[in-house]
Amino acid sequence: MRALIIGGVGGMGQGVARDLVKQDKVTQIVLADLYPDPERLSKKLRESEKTTLAKMDVNDHDAMVKAFKNTDVVINTAGPFYKTAVPVAKAAVAAKKNYIDICDDYEGTQILFESEIDSLAKDAGITVLTGMGSDPGTNNVLVKWYADRLDTVDDIYLYWVVSIAELAGAAWDHSLHMTLGKIPQYIDGRLVHVEGGTEAAAEQFLDPLGVCHVRYVGHPQPLTLPRYIKGVKNVIIKGALIPLWVDELIAEQKATGLLSTEPVDIRGVQVSPYDLALKLWETIPEGRDNGPQSSGLKVIVKGGRGDHRVTYTADMVGRMAPGTGLPASIAALMMDDGHVTAKGVVAPEGCIDPDIFLQIFLGRGAKIHQSEKIESMFTPDKQ
């Protein structure tokens, strides 16, 4: 199998490559990046005979199509995905090559599903698998695994935490962008839009994260999960950057207009407050508490089975790069093995067999803390 990873020199791209390079069936990994500096690579990737570097700009459609034709699967790890998911997927479809991304921006996901990319991919007989990281990605697969064990699914709650000790590069753009404006949530059986970064709630995560305050964020699951989990009433996605001062400062920047994307005139120069704030976040964390080198996920699925109410809960904690890269690598391998047969644009819960994925995922050393709570739907008559 030959793989080409867009953003391959970045943290998430290397997270994918580190797993693929260990697989005997993988013969070539092209690490395509706007800045393909070998010094940015881990020693094992830099010295592997399977890996090569290539300079690539996601805005150069023709160059991408030409490069993609020499591979079996394109894996896009270059964020922010509200800017990159659509152009890279278009190039993969034009090259008639299967595509996987770790898109965590709802705008990119919405365009992929609603544009001609879906029909063109079906006509080309290829799969465009979007959102195959950790969140979205692993948690979507867990939701499907739980849903398959229920007669009805009512509520899905997806919570995540990322320590800024793990943030770099484009991840900051996503982290600010996901709180802006009205973002999608699926509430009471319909898609609604709520103010991003609001409705803080305290949730318990595994150590060393502890209690974190999660808020509404703009991720794709409220758009995708109701497509595949029929009858679900609520799909709520909330996230947090820790330590707590980070989200509090972002909220203050938003309230004071410092995250506005409308340019303002400063001494004859048009400046976007958002671009300025994004630049400042490269240095704001210096000298402050940056939190642990860990991130976390929590999945809660509530529904019915027979005469009982059932609540499934899954918790995970670990490093962000391997946690995000490993699911994309597994999906690529499953695709090559013929375990992913859906054509067109699809989300993980619509094409990834949870039993196969989780067996491989846990076999790679991942740990999932799970619980099942069962309650009777009936209460005894009062005497």
C-alpha cells in the first residue's frame, strides 16, 4: 500500500506515519507538506526507507492531482480543515484515489456532504472518509458500537479536552475558530445553531485531567451522527482547552471583538483582529501554566434496550498526535483490506466496522475505560 499524507511533517501527519511505517503491507509513505524540512521529522521517520518528503501546497490543485495518481490513499492532516478539507478532497476525487481526513471543522464537513464532491466520488468509485481522527473519529466509532447494542438511541454527548501543552501551528486556528458565531448542535430532534463557546459545564475526565469546563464547539458530529443513528434526539458536542485560563481568555477576546474577522483600518492598513489574535496566541502561553501533556475524550450514549434504559460511557486519555493519527492509519489499512466499501462522502460511523476498528485500536495499545448502566423503564406502583 502506498500512502500520501498531506501535512505529513506536522504533528498529526507524523502521528499517522508512525503507525503506517510499521506495517509490512505499506511500501511507500509520501510526507507532503508546505514546509518539508527533514529536521522536523522524528528520527525513525527520517531514516525509514519507506518515507519520502515532498513540497505541496493545498491550493495547487493540478500539482496535487498529479501527485495523488501515484498513491493508493490520500490522508489529509493539514488543518485548519475549514480551509483545507474541500480542496484536497476535490483533488483526490479528480485523481480517483481514496481520501481520508481528520477534519474537525463542521464547515468543511458540510460542504463535502452537500457539494458535488459526493456524487463525483461515487461516480469515480472512491471513498471520501471525513473526520477520522480522535474527535471526530474514534468517538464516532464508539457511538456506533454502542448504538448497535441498543434498540433505540436517545442522547449522544461527546466531550473532549486538549491541553495547550499539546497545541501548535494550525491547531490554534481551529481552537479559536470553533467558538465563533453560531455553531451546529442537534437538540430535540433537529439541527439548531447555538453561540459557540457558551454553556460551560463541569465534566470529570480521567487523570491527570480531572474536572474540566467544556463548552459548545463547532465540530461535525451534530451534522453526521443523525444521518446514521436514526431516531437520535440529541447530539451535543462540547470541548475545552486547558488550563481554564485559556478558554476564559478566549471568551474575553471574543466578547471584546478581538476575534472579529472584519478588517479594521489601522494607520491606513486593513488588519483582521482575528489574524492578530491568532498571531499573539503563539506567544501568550509563554511563562504561564500550560497544563499536562495529555488530552482526553468522553463519550456518553443513552438509549433503550427491551424494557431498560441503558447508558454507555467511555473515557480515554493520552497524547493528541498519536491519538489522532492512529485512527486515520487504521482506517487506511482497513480500506486497503476491503473493510470500507461505502462510496462517496461518508463519516466514520457510516463506514467503519466498530468491531474490526476497536480490535486493531486496542491491539495498538490504546485503552478505553467503559461502563454500562442499566435501569428499568418501569417503576413499581405506589401502594
